[in-house]
Amino acid sequence: MVDHGRDATVARLEPVWRQTYLALTAGLRLADHLHNIAGWRPAADLHLHRQMTRREAMEHLKGLDPEELDDDDNFGLPMSGLLLRPSDSDVLRVWHSTDPSIPVRDSRPAREFCAQAPSRADVLPLPGLNVRTLSGACHTILHWTAQGTKIIRFDLVRPLGVDHSAVLVDWRAPLLGRLARVDDLPFRRRHERHEQDEEGSAAR
């Protein structure tokens, strides 16, 4: 049976959340770079900035076969969510939100994703929730918040259900302190390839 506890889940998913952090960082840098070229202010259309961030992040996460979430299945900014299935034991949603708590859209897929049995046997399931047993896949959320090109919140959260419009949390594990300084090499390489392609086109 999969261990749904905090420490075990963080350790099991460490390669995934580290790779996702790098991918999102590269996405933020590229989104800012493209906005600077066009002379746009990111604050004028945050949906576009997050969509660019997500699109670039998907390129870095191709090995995990990321799925885009529909707008009705997102929370916070539309077009900011991704779904990852790193194994049969885990399903991970990557969601951006500026709220300290995790808001959730009123969609059945989002609510069903959050409804699961507690990770600890001594905690009773919430009344009225159609929960899965602990033998099923562990559903977690990467709750991240960006300020400019800097990620200021990056937490792994195991949901327990939904209360009105907010996710009820089984446990939360802040991950920023576990990450070393992120090198922007993935972004630089893609940016350099883009510039080389433009120079080659101009030469022809």
C-alpha cells in the first residue's frame, strides 16, 4: 500500500517536484523575456503571462507527459494548471494561486480530486465525503505562487476535501527550503537556440 504520509510522499515525489520547479522557473523567465520584447506589462494580462509560463514548463516536463487542465477545472488564474501522473501511485496537480489557502473552482473533477481518505488512520474522514480508500493513488497539489520571475510559494499539499470554495488540507509541506539555488541554464539554452535560429534565418 502506498504511504500517503507527508514525509514519505515528499521523498517519493522529490524528482518530480524538483523538475517541476525548474520547469516553472524557466517558464517565468521566458514569459518575462517575451513580454519585455513586446513592451507589455505582465500585470495588464496575468492570464497570458501564466499561459506562457505553463506552455514553456510543459516543454521541460515532456518526459512526464503533462496534461493541461480545462479552465473550469482550474483555480486562481485560468490556464495555469497542469496534471502529472508520475506513477500509478501518485497524481499531482500543479496549480498557481496567490491565496495562502487553496481556492478551488466549483467543478466536479476538481472536487473529486480533493476528496480522499486522511493519511492517518486516527483522523476520521469528513462527513458526507465520497472518499477513496488509502489503497488508491495519492492525490497531491503543488501549490505555487510567483512574484515577477521569483517563486515565493512552492508547497506540496495533500487535500482532504473541499469546504465551500477552499481546499481542506490533510498536510502541507513547504518545499522552497529544500531547493538549492536554481540555475537558469534550461532557459538560457532555449533562449540561445532561439537567437541562433533567428541569426541563421537572417543569414539566409
